[in-house]
Amino acid sequence: MADIARKANAQWMGDLKNGKGNISTESGTVDKAQYSFSTRFENGTGTNPEELLAAAHAGCFTMQLCALLAGDGHDPQDVRTAATCEMVKEGNGFKVSAMKLSVRGKVGSIDQAEFEKHVQQAAETCPLSKVMQGNVKITHEAVLE
């Protein structure tokens, strides 16, 4: 049995190219967010699974990093992670191939080398990073401000 379970759902109506759908989360934070072929493979208005994956990874990674920093006595005053989820064509479909994390932080009592060490630890221990390890190339850039 799981210690924690989070739920989301998606609805799709129609074929791939002309259909449309919506995505919602149990918490209601995302409520019937529109997605379609154009939001996923072009630049249409709405969301897409890869954008949501990038947002989830950025959030998870940032929380993990701040927990590690605080656990070692550093003050994570303002830590921000921008995540870019990349896909490549593979066979008849696509594959998430890379997740690029760009981390910027204002952290008390730390230097750049120590910050990078914690970023690396977060990259190895973040639950969503663990899901992707071995399947998606995860890179990170760390800048201490």
C-alpha cells in the first residue's frame, strides 16, 4: 500500500489531430486545463503532458534541494528551478529524451561548490528524477546568486 497517492485525470474527445481534451488534478489546482494536438506538437494555447512533467519535476527537485540545504544548516532563502522537457521523434511516435534543470538560488552560508554538491545530491534523490533515471537524460546547471 502506498504511503502517499495523488490523482489526476484526463479526458480526450476525437482523433489525435483534430481532437481535444482536458486535464484535471484531484486538488483542483489544475481544473480542466485544455490540451490538444496543437498544444503538444505545435505552439497552441493550452497545456500538454510534457509541460506538466517539467513543472512537476521543477517543483519536486526544488523541494528536495531545499530540504538537503536546510538539513546541512544552510538557509535556502530563494531557490528557483526552470525545467525544460525535450522530446525527440522515435519510430512512429515521440520519446521524452531530456530534462534540463536550471537552478538559481540565494542561500545563506554556502559557496558555489557546496551549492553544486547539494544540487547533485538533489538530482540523485528527487523522487521524479528517480522515475526518469535511466530513461531520460537529466542535466542541471546551478548558479548561486
